[in-house]
Amino acid sequence: MEMVEKKKQPNYYFIWFLLLVLTVVEVGIAYLSGLPRSVLILVLVGLAIWKATLVAMYYMHLRFERLRVILLASAPLPLAVILVLAILLEYAR
Amino acid sequence: MNEAITLPGGVKAEPGMRIYNQKLGMWVFLASEVMFFTGLIGAYIILRFGASAWALPGVPLDEGGTPLNINLTAFNTFVLICSSVTMVKGFASIEQGDQKNLKRFLLATVLLGAAFVGIQVMEYIELAREGFLPHCSEELATVVPSCHLFGSTFYTMTGFHGAHVSIGVLCMVWVTVKAFRGGYTKESHGGVEVIGLYWHFVDLVWIILFTIVYLI
């Protein structure tokens, strides 16, 4: 199993630090924030998506992969969004 | 790597994606896993928003608060994030041909992964003792809103994730033993990359679950 390409290496410890800070911010917001509930949910989900994107881009190296691998990895995302939206619409009915 | 591979019967396989088979297989598997966890999250959304009330974080238990220990789980999230950085550093080490650091980082990843599972088991034991189960105790059901529904969805989602982490730890042990036997080199270390992809995916899923199940 040969490796064919050499990837650029990001600063993994900086990403780790960023993930740590975002987690602390998330917990702080969930506990202390006086935000309206709908805004709170949007902010927390936004932070979680940001963290997940950091992991996928830098730890799973998607940022440095070929386009075809990025497309393969992204393929289920529209389906996942459609599934969640369909469920939310079902709930809203 | 990019040349055609001869399969049994003399059939030439097309190197379409130009990545090695194990990595391609892992990405396809992870794509299916995205849909698996989306199904679970979708079920949680419809059950939760369909319920008349739900336990909230930051509220005392007797006022409709959550029985979950958010501080402990936040620490566990930190443990899993640490295991992701050790995993990727192990991979980066062997890319440079650094076997010594590969072994160190893989060992650290195994220990951190096992710690995550251990803390989750402790959390389950504590919650069960308090009566928070897929079918809550009668006492807890009177104070926690939609307790049975909350318990069922909580254990389903975190349980499936915990099973994924446990399988990941077992695979990681295998990769670590192979690393200690000198099985990976600068030129050939696909096993480390493939198990790393799985491990980071498990971390990524937890990031989403932690927010949805514990914080919202």
C-alpha cells in the first residue's frame, strides 16, 4: 500500500486549541447565555458545524485532498440535509 | 499506485479515484455512516420537537433540568479531541518516517480512546443509579420532562457512538501493535491513515452529538 503524494501539514496543535476554545465557548453559551432559545440553538449548531468542519478539513486532510475525494466525502451531506429538512417539515405540519 | 491492478481471472481494475483501495473503501464506508447517524439525529429531532416538554441544560433538575452531567461530558469531549490530535500527529510522524513518535502517538490515542469509553461507562452507571434509563424510574419520570423518550433517544445515540469508539479502540490496538513491530514505514503506512480517518470521523460525530444531546 504505497502513499503517492506528500501532503502539506497544517499546525495540528493550533486546530486542537481552536477546538478546545470552541468547546468551552459552547458549554459557556449553553449554561450562561440569556439568548432566546431559537437563537441559542442556531448559535450552538453553528459552533458544532464549525468544529466538525475543522476536523474534516485539517485532521481528515480534506483541505489537501484531490477534488474527487472531496466530492466523495461530501456526497452524503446533501442527502443528510434533505433528510433533516424533510423531518422538520413533517414536524411543522 | 495509479497503474491498473490485475484481479483474479486477469481482469484489469480501473484506478478511477486514484487513491488506494483501503482509503477509498473507508471514505465510502464513512459516507454510509453519515447517513446512519443522520437517521438517528433525525429520529431524535422529530421525537424531541414532538414532545410537549424536554429537559434543558442549566436548569435545576426539579425545575425541568437535565439529569445529564454536562461538565463530565465536556471533559470527555476534550479527551476525544485530544485523541484526534495524537492520531493525526502519529500519521504526520510516519509520513516523515519517524517510527518512534508514531508509536508514542498511537499509544496515546489508544489510551485516550479507552479513557473516553471508560468515562462514558461511568456516566451510564451513575445515570442508571439515579434512575435515568431508557425507561426511567417512576421517581425521576415525575421531575424530568418526557423522561422515557429522553432516556431512549439518549442511550440509542450515545450508545451507538460509544460502540463506534470501542470498535475504533480495538482497531487502534491492532494498528499500534503492528507499529511496535515495525509494520509501518515512510513509504507504506496506509493502515495508519485509514484507521485515522475512522477515528476522526468518530470525533466529528461526537462533536455534533454533544451539542444536540447535551447542550440544546
